Amino acid sequence: MEVRIEESWKQALQSEFDKPYFAGLVSFLHGEKAAGQTIYPPGGQIFRAFELTPVNQLKVVILGQDPYHGPGQAMGLSFSVPDGVAAPPSLRNIFKEIESDLGIRMSGRPNLESWARQGVLLLNSVLTVRASQPTSHSRIGWQEFTDAVIKYISDNCNGIVFMLWGNFARSKKALIDTSRHYVLEAAHPSPLAGGAFFGCRHFSKANEILLNEHKTPINWQL
């Protein structure tokens, strides 16, 4: 497995890469490939979130659960899909909330790289998945790795806004020092949540927090 990761994250997480569980994770993925399984996202994009958002530029964390498992969707950023791919239902609901919250018009463009380049870490808790098999890699070690990422951010950064949507993401609150950081909780944007996500106003709230922290707010418009 190719670990393409930005240098500040490489230094921050080196101790995780050296642990036995991570070696086991890599071995598992090599075994999947050898067995002819299709894995998403493509190998060079597994750590894309870390490539685009260096540690010292981090402002916001949006935590997802699992990569998209359909062809051409997963790109290593939670909730994002490449240009030219239809926005999945959860992402469409995120756009609706942004439009309502900020009074702006979203283009519908589903690629969230511009958020990542502004300091939004779009982190899935599990970084790979078998094609057409959601949560198929949820027990191979990724959660140990991404829990360590959240804990590193909590211990070494200040004034980060964590957006935790749905019960799975909210369960990670225990890893965050809420005396140093801000946690915004809401229902998941999936249609399965019956619209409970709408009205959370996380995007305006995040920008208000960033301004109070003397940081540049995020331009959420795409």
C-alpha cells in the first residue's frame, strides 16, 4: 500500500505507522488486492485528506464513517466525490443546509477539495472499503489509526471545530478535549435521519468560532 502523506502528518503519526496493528492493516490490504478484490478509494488517494490539509493549517474536522463503495465515488475525503460524479444524498443535504444557513447558492459541484485546502480535514474513520460492501473494512485497524489522529489533534492543536454528525461520529467526542476545542453535534445528513440534520447551522457556527479564534473563516461555497 502506498502511504502518500504530507510531511507534517507523517511526522505526527510516525509512531502509529510503526505499530504492529498498522503493519497488519497493510498486510490485509495487500491480501485483498492479491485476492482480486476491488478496494476504494484507489491506493494513491487513501490518505488524500492528510495531503490536502497539513497539521498547521487545520481549522475544522468533519468526521465521516466509511468511504463510498460505488465505482468512481471515493476519493479519500469524507462526503466528497470527484467532479463529474453525482452528489450522493448525504452531500446533497449538506448543500441544502449550507444554502439555508448562509443564504448562498451552491453549484452542486460535489468535489470538496477546496474545503480541504482551507483547513477542513475531511476524515473518514475507516479509510478503505471493498467495492459494493459497506463497512467491510471497519474491523481491520483503521479505527485505531483514525482515533489516534483525533487524539493527536486534540492534544497538539488548539481551537479546532469538530463537526460530529450522527451517532457514530458523536461517539468520538470522548477523544476530544472540549476545554481546548469546539464540538458541534447533529444528526447525520443522510435522508435516513428524516431531515433531523437540517437547521443545525454548523457552517455559520464554525465560521463564528473561527473569527473568535482570530482565524480566517471557511468559504463554504462551491
